[in-house]
Amino acid sequence: MKTFCAALLLLVFSLLTSPVQAQTYVSASTYYEQGRMFMSQEDWYSAVESLLECLRINSAHAEASAALAECYYELSEFDEALTWVRKARSLSRGNLALTNLEAFTLIALGQLDTASSVINDVLAREPYNREALFAASELDIARGRAGDAVMRYQEAVHRYPDDRRLLVSLALVLGSLGETESARTYIARAIAQHPTDYQVYYYAAYLESRAGSLTTATRYAESALHYQPNYAPARSLLASLRYRAGQFEDASRLADEAIASNRQDIGAWYLKGISYIRLGRNADAITILSTAALIDPNDEFIRVTLEELLISYTNLEDSRRAAWASWHFNRARDFKNRNFIEQALFEYRRGLRLNPYAADRREYADLLRVQGYPARYLEELRFMQGLGLGDRSLNDAVEAYGNLLDEALYRRWNVNPVDVSEPHWNLGVFSIVSQSSFYHVDAGVAASAYIKDILLHERNISPMELEPREASYSQAFRHARESGADYFLIISVTENERDIAVTGELFVGRTGAPAATFTTYRTGSDRLRNAVRGIVDQLVAALPFRAELLQYHAGIGLIDKGRLDGVKVGTVYDVVKKGAVSSSSEGVGLSYAQEEVVGTLMITTADEEVSSGTITRKGFFDRISAGDEVILQVPISARAADPAPDTRNPIQRLLRLNQPETATTTVTMPTADPELRTLLRTLR
């Protein structure tokens, strides 16, 4: 009887619970299928929503966990992707597809040793597992072995000759290494085998645009849109190509289409704004770029383009200048409160370029005082007095610091440091039109503007007022030479959503010969500013020290450089006859005959902006006179270089290569640019 009752209760319970279980199963499956559908449409946000709902109903749904990991990977949330792929692996042991996804995610996170272990485990079981071969190739690239990656891709292509992803990946890597013709060979094979695949045409367009073949690139981009009219990346690339070809009206029209499709498409707003600039519609460009800056206040390219437009084409009294300057002043105060002094100084200076009349100049002056530059502090206060911004407190400070500096070196020698401080290097800064970033066309122009802005406060280098946008190297050389530049710097930029690499190629103004190459890589917020700051730091460290002997009496000399310029007590300099010094015909350096060295100067007093020291003449006769040059020749090997990126986390966007230093003034950085890393990631 007891057995019968137990069986009856079990039957009733099963009848009551099975419909609920069935309903739960159907609901979870429904959400999972919805998620997969959104994934096929590349709507990652909707896919995440559906898959999370599926997992809320059935937390042990292995397929949903795996799909969610893919979504987070596509959204570049690699930490979250790793969490979910590991959960999926625990629910579906032996699934090599999940193992490979974990490997890709680990590479994206920069955990290369762990990724290597995972990949080796897969290849030990299946030596020709296609996804594992992809992961192994990307691992080679991440470790700086691009040649090994190419050979691995080529071997895989022999085994899988019609694999679209393999052919395109190989073409992209070869293209990034400058092997343009080889890249074209493989992308042509991909097109021949997949003649209606819009993505293949898109990657072909990218490769041709990178090679500067705008007509061919345009044809490929149009083919991509023919097969997929709403493919946003191809439309964006086509708009960029139209802009680079000088077809600014067409570029603006395509940008309008992108904005109509997605108002948050910040790249389209930027492209429309700079297209208007090229069309001479500056007022409209200011409106467009102002709107874009409100949509994304942290897009540095939009902001610097807008600010340069305001500086160039509006009056100092324009209220828009003050409005945009206040953004920089607020950031400056935030940096100052967090003791980030260099960042605060940059923001104050940028704000004051926009609005020189701002009362915030007092805060900037106070920061200079705290940094130990009383003379510059006094200069700023007197400038404010000249603007009519003085009050009792400011006037008292001027009087107090004027008295305090009565015994300053420049007062004792009766010179005005503002008048005598003259940069000794004239530098042209350019960007070549044919070089264009994947995300921001004419990115080099924005970077050049920032570099010139920073150099305004480097007392030994004068950025020349030359148009930064040049058609070619030869045009840049011509304008630099005819303008009397000692050197000229050509800036190029590659970037993706989070990373940026800026390269500055330095050439001799007289001869056009290569002088040095500077490279910086940055990620995260303010990456453009930080990257160009790195370029400037390397440039300043590379150029030899030059000063002028202002006065010379009884074996004591005064020069126009001080602590601000790195002058230190005890340093010994050459004193060279005026007019005998010239820049080297190639490389970075100064050229003068030893017989033109008339003496040496040893610094005994280094003030803020000028310095003095004892002079020892060379030879029996005293040939030293005011106006002679004071030179410090520093071996290139002793010059500062930009620090290498943290090797513990080198791959925020999937592929980040470590390249050995190719020159003493070049920073260690990835060999695969950020654009390539993004494109390879999207190929998954």
C-alpha cells in the first residue's frame, strides 16, 4: 500500500511539474534563438539582452553562455567574454570551438603565455584545427613574430585554399608589412572565390586605400555596397575615399546618409565637418563639429579640429571661444587637484589659446609659481594687468614678486628674458594628404595642430606657421626649405576605437634627408594628446642644445637659456663663432669646424630663463664676443626615448606587436597598427 501511494504521489507531482519544465525549456530556447538571430545581424546589444534572459531562465544553458561570450568579444569586453567562455567550457567539456574562443580572448587581453598553452592543447589533439591555426597566427603576431604568422597563414591557405577568412587575413597582414603586391594577390584570390561577398570587397577596398590607390579602392567599396547596400563600414570607407580624392560634396552627402541611419555615428559627423572646412563653409563646419563634440565630448580629433577652426576664423571676443575654453579650464582644475601637473598645464594653455582674456590665467600663473618659476609667474600677472584684469590681490602679487626678483640674474645683467629668449630651431610640421587614418581622415592634421600647440611652450623650438596639410613629401620639403626650416616633421596616424599610434618622420630642412623617426603608442582616454606629447618629448631630447651668448665681460658670460631649458650648474658648453654653426646635412646634429670653437662655458648660475658662467678662451687671443653660439653636443645614444608600452598588457584590440627598436630615437611599439588589429578581429 505504501509503495502504491508513493508511486501515485510521484505521478501527480510529475504531471504538475512537467508542463512548467517544458514551458521553461521552450522559453529559454526561444530567447536563445532570438539571441542567435540578433548575432547574425551583428546587433550585439540586443543579442546580449536575449541571451542573458535565456540564462536567467536556465543558467546551465551551455550554448547561450558560449554565444554570450562571443557577443562580449565583439563588443571588446574581453574580461566579460573570458568569464562566459570559461563557464561555457565547464558546461560543454571537450568543445574545441569554445577552447579556441578562449584563446582569442586571452590574446586580446594580452595573456599570451596562457593563450599559448590553450592553443597548444587544441593543436595537440587536432593539428590542423582551423580556428586554432588562426589563433596561433595571431599569437605569433602578438609576440612580434609577424614573419612566422605569415608563414603559418600561407601553410593554412595551402590546406584550405578557398577559406575566405584565411585569404583576407593573410592579405591584411602582408599589407600592414608593406608587401602590397603579395597582399593584392591573396585578396584577388578571395574575390575570385567569393565574388558576391561584400566583406571581401570591403577589405580589398581597405587594402587599396592604404596603398594610396584611391580609384581602385573606390571601385571595391562601391562593389561592397552593391552587394550589401546598408553595410555601414563600406559606406564610411567610401566617404573617406571621396574626401581623400577631393570630392568633398560627395563625402558630405555620404556622411549625411550615415548620420540619418545612426545619429550617434561620430565618425560621420567628423567627416561632414572637415568636408565643410575644405569647401570653405567654415561657419557650417563650426556648427557641425560643435554638435559632434556635444555627442562625444571625448573625441579629441573633433575637438582639436573645432578649436583650430575657432582660433583661425573667429575674433578673440567670440563667445564660442570662451565656451569651449571653459571645458579645458575645468579639466585643468581636475588634473591639478589630482596632482597631474603636466596635464593641467596643457589644458590651461589650450584654454588660453582659445580665450586669452580668461580670468583662469591667474590659476595657470599660480601653477607656474608652485612649480618653481617665479619669473614666468610674474610675466603672466603683468600680462593680466595689461588686459585690465588686475585687482588688488594681483597688483600686490606683482609688486611683491617684482621686489623678490630684484636680485634675479636677468635683473643683475639688465636684460628682459622675454625679449632675449629666442628659439634656435625652426620646425615645419606637416601631414601628407595620402596618409589617412581608418577612423579619422586627415588625422595627421589634428595631431600636427596639437604638436605645434605644445611646441609653442618649448623655448628652443619654433613651430613655423605653415599649412600642415601637404599633397606629398616633395611639397612639404619645398615649403620647409623655402621657409628656412632647420627640420620638418611629417606626422602620420593609425588608430582604432581605443588605441592610437603616431609616427613623426624628421627630415633636414636644407637637404630633405632623413634625420630621425619618432613613434608613440597610447591607449585609453586622452590618447591623442598623450601620443603627441610623446613625439614632442622625443623631438626635444633629440635636437642638440643651442643657446646664444648674450653678454660677455671679464671672463663671465650670460646665455639666453636657463633651468626651463635644462641648463644645470657645472655643465660645460662649446662657444662657437657666430654664423659658423649649421644643421647636419643628414641625421640630427650640428656641424661646425673645430677651429671655429673659440672657447668653453661652464655654468655657475642657472636662473629660471637665463644662465651665466665662466668662459675659458681657446687659443692665445680672445675671439669671443656677444652673439656667439653656445652648443652642447649630446650623443644620440644618451638622448631620452619615449618609454615602451607595458608589455604585460600589450593587446587591447586583439593584435599588438612588439617591434625592436629600429633607431636610437624610436620607441619600442607594436609593428601591427591599431587599424589592422581591429580588422583582423572583425574577421572572426
